[in-house]
Amino acid sequence: MKPAQVKPTINIDVLNQVDARVGTIKSVSEVEGSDKLVRLKVDFGDHKRTILVGMKQEREDPTEIEGRQALFIVNLEPRKMMGEISEGMLFDVGYEDGLQPALLTPERAVPNGARAG
């Protein structure tokens, strides 16, 4: 696989606007009527969020990620999908390049809510 072309340069101020944090995936459940979406309940330490992720067809058993820490973008505007509100985005790698996606996870356990950067 040849790596994708690098996106246009951005100012550090733009990057500093992105709030990426570690959260623990407490549960994974189906979103009724969707053939792609699953509902993640994620613990960020001082709060919990519901985040909808299009991984139903990417994994044989999406519940295999329950209990794992992963990196999430937490300051996106809430987005309504399939009648439900998603309060962030799972940050994974591979999908855009046609690969089986993989979670971005810390190398060791860190407190929920720890910021990337």
C-alpha cells in the first residue's frame, strides 16, 4: 500500500483547537435500523458520552473493544445519526486507506480524560 498524500499544511492554532482525549469504552451496542453504526458508551473520567461509530461491518464482533481505552475527539459538534446524538468521534486508523481499522490506544493505562498532544 502506498501512503496517501499529506493533507495541506495547517497553522498550529488550528491543531490546538482539536481536543483529543482517552476514554474507556464501557459498552458497545447496536443502533436499531443501521447496518453500519454501533453505540459506544465512553467514560472520560469526569463525564460519560455516547458516541456512534460506523464499525458494525468492520469487525466480526464489535463488542470485542469493550473495556479498552482509545483516543476520541471530544469537541466536535454533536451530530444526529439514525435518530440519535453522537457526542464525539472515535479516532482510529486504516479505514480511509482501505485497511481494517485499528483503535488508537495508549501503550499503558492512563486516566480517562487524559489529553493527547
